[in-house]
Amino acid sequence: MQSLKNIFSSTLHLFYPHVCTGCGSDLLEENNLLCLHCINDLPHTDFAQFNNNPVEKIFWGRIPVTAAHSQFYFAKETLLQHLIHQLKYKNNTAIGFYLGELMGTSLLQSNRFNHIDYLVPLPLYPDKERKRGYNQAAIICNGMSEVMNVPVLKDTIIRQRFTETQTRKHRTERWENVEGSFVVKDPAIIKGKNILLVDDVVTTGATLEACGSVILQTEEVKLYIATLAHAAK
């Protein structure tokens, strides 16, 4: 019987190969998304453990952030860029959920994110989210929620106007591009809460600052920030 199962499994793998999302290797366990080589190649930062880390310094003098973290270092033409591209543009929500679980685990291991009340994905403009089919930040939050046991708040903070891509803009242009883009629909929901605002990549922090500043207008809110990746300017 076991021999028949092995034959069936081998035949199934031949026609429907289960391959690593990172490198395409088929040398991985059945339920894994990444092979051991790619898992070991992920560039973790350990920022969650330290005050005044590089992500927190981005927001110094701009908005009061209680604590901030990025799970990975970002660089072009790397495994991590490939995985984020898979999440954002190739409908690979499974990898986003998985990376969110990794980030949630790191936050649990830190004593600096112990009292989060809500995970808030950075909102997309509704037309953009409909076109993509999902908000990648919400997928990351779902993975984090699975391990942190913290609810995801998806519709209380909304993006009320379309903004151009930030990729080729400098810091001042990025801020002007997103200023006034966000609104809190029901401040009573987040009043007095510890809010963890989540996105995929932080560079200058302009978009997170614009959204975070609106959140902080609600009474007695504490703001935390977490992103999958930190891209040095």
C-alpha cells in the first residue's frame, strides 16, 4: 500500500510539480513554499529587538511612533524582491501570508509589541485594490494575525484619493503626493488603542507617515509600524 502511495505521489509530482517560490527547486517538503536554501537566504534584520533602529529613525521628528520594525533588508535583484513581486503582481497571496507569519513571530519574540489591539494594513485606493484583487498589506496582516492572535482592521482607515507611484519621487514629492489621502471613518473604533500599521516596503516612509498622522489624530492612540522590508534610500 505504501509503495502504491509513493508511486501515485511521484506521478502527481511529475505532472503537477510543487516547486520553491524563490528558486524553482523541487527539493522541498510538500507543504512548504520555500526550500531550505531560500529560507536560510532571507535577510532578516532583527530590528524588532532594538530601540532606535533604522526604521524608527525614519520617523524621528515627523510622527510619534512607539516602536517600528522591518522584517527583512530589501535590495534589488534579490530573493526578497522576487517574493514581494510575486505577492504584489503575480497573485501569490500564499507567500505574503507566509512572510506575514514570519514577521508576526518576530514581533511576538520582542517585548516591544506586546499590547497591539489591531493590525491595520496600509489602505490601497479602492480602484487599485479591485484591479489587483486584494491588498497585499492585508495579506501580510492575515499571516501576522494567525500567529499573534490580533485582529485585522481593514475598513476603518481608508484611502480616499488616487496617488501616483512613489518609485521615482524624492522625499518632498512623495509627501506631497500622499498628503490628504487617508481618513479614519470611525475614530471611536481605534480610540485609546494600540495600532500596528503594516505595509510591504518602507523607503522614505512618506506614505506611512501620511496614514499614521491621520491615525494619531484620534484620541489616546499609540502608533506602531511594521513592514516586510526596509529599503535604504
